[in-house]
Amino acid sequence: MKYHVPVLLNESIKGLSIKPEGTYVDLTFGGGGHSKLILEKLNSKGKLFSFDTDTDAIKNNPISQDNFELINSNFKFFDLYLKNKGIYEVDGILADLGMSSYQIDNSERGFSYKGDYMLDMRMNSEIDLSAEDILNDYDQKDLQNILFNYGDIKNSRFIAENIVYFRSSKRIKKNSDLIEILNKIFDKKVSFKFLSKLYQAIRIEVNDEINSLKEMLKKTINHLKNKGRLVIISYHSIEDRLVKNFINKSNFLPDYEKDLYGKKVEFFKRVNKKPLTPTFEEVKENPRSRSAKLRIGEKI
Ligand SMILES: C[S@@+](CC[C@H](N)C(=O)[O-])C[C@H]1O[C@@H](n2cnc3c(N)ncnc32)[C@H](O)[C@@H]1O
């Protein structure tokens, strides 16, 4: 089985506008598809540092060459690892957010609602908090907020209330426990569409994905060279909104911040007016690419 099929591969590597002797960072190594193509464009003076928080991605690494290093860390710490190597600024940074196919298909990791496995969902298996902990230990209001903010679930209060009610008689451990509760709540078989929203919301909370993304994006400002490229692929609207505002307006709000003199605080210019999305052919070949959006910023 293939570890992962890279999404928007040529478009994202073109977006990095690679200089053969430059230094680049791939923040989400996964199966290494994007890293491989970056390395093909570098000469022996060029360097690539890749990161992944998941030890399975590190163990699976198919690349071995002198100008490449793979680091097992959350990407929000990328600057510390580079500093340790005496590197302060790089020519390009790529992040292909979310989960790899390996993580989704490996049912024991608990990311998928298919099959009956423990509700885990940790990308880094060393962190303590799992999906099971959230579903059983978070209070009703916190559950409601997660479902609403990260899953865009409209009746989040009602769902949270019911999860809290049902878990008092039986701990929610596996997919089947959760689905049993949802079937009772709706009085019919819960839809896959709802399950994917619910699982997305819980996964984002387990992995603290929004805070990691924000921290990482803020750090790119100080660690990209002038004209360095920031290339981000996102898969859902919560991530994309942050990436869009960051690249277009240099902060996480829909408008620029102003300095003391009323001047716009601007760090990036966007390279494409609209995000790039996969072609019809790519989606047909790889349906998991369907929600991808690629945004490219250039440091100014
Ligand atoms: C969509 S996959 C990347 C696929 C990769 N571009 C390829 O072509 O194979 C996302 C990867 O990023 C990793 N990841 C997600 N969030 C991360 C974070 N905050 N820090 C480091 N790695 C992260 C996941 O473990 C996963 O392996």
C-alpha cells in the first residue's frame, strides 16, 4: 500500500520557485512525496530540512542523501531546530496540512470512523490527550465549542448534551461506542457526512492543530529570506481561512494591522489571486485531494 499520494505536487513545488543552491523546509514530510521533488530540483549545495510529528512517517522515510535531514517534531518548533544548525533564514517553506493516507487508512490510529478501533487520533503518539479523553472528560460546554468551531456542527449543543448524558452510563472508547450514541441521538443511522465533520472537530482538538498552525505561520515571517516563498496546502475551511488571511493580510484577521503611523503592517504578497485547486484529473485519480487549496505568499 502506498504511504501517501502527494497532492498538488507540481503546483506546490513550482510555487516554491526553487533555487538549486537554496535552503528549503518541508514541514509535513508524510510519505516524502513533496520532499523528493524538492530534492530533485536542488544541487549538492542546496539543502532540505523536513519535519513530521509522527514517528511512523520518520520510520518510513525512503530518502537518504547528504543534503537532506528529517526531523521528528511538531512544525511549530521548526525555527528552534534550524537555529540549532546555525540556519536563521531559508528560501522557501512548504506545509501540506492534515493527515496522510497512511494515518487515515491505518485504522488502529483511530482517525477513521470506518472499522471498530480505539478513539485515538494522535498524530504524535507521545502526547497524552486522545480522542477518548476528550469525549469522556471534557465538560459539555467545551465539547460544544469544539464541535461548533472545528466541525461547523450546527446543533453542537444538543450533540454535546447527549454525549455527556450517554457517557455517564458507559465510557466511550471505540468507534462503535460513539456511533451507537449518535444513532440513539438521531434515532436513525448517523450519516458519513456528519461523522466526518465530528471526527475532524475532535482530531483538530486532539492535535491542537489550529494553535500549531498559527504559531508556525507567525514564525515564517522571521525565517524566510526576502522574496522567500511560503507555500501552504490546506484541506478545510478553518485552516484555509487562517492561511488566506495570513498570506493576504499578514495576520489572522481579514484586514491589515496598522502601525503607530497608520501604515499597513505587511510581510507577504500573494502570488496567486485565487487559491490553486486540483484538476479534475487529479481528483479522479486521488479523491482525497478534492478539498485541497494551495496558497502561495512571497516575503516582502
Ligand atoms: C498530508 S500529509 C503530508 C504528505 C506529504 N506532503 C507527502 O507528499 O507525502 C501531512 C503530514 O503532516 C504531519 N503533520 C501534521 N501536523 C503536523 C505538525 N503540527 N507538525 C509536524 N507534522 C505534522 C502528519 O503527521 C502527516 O504525516
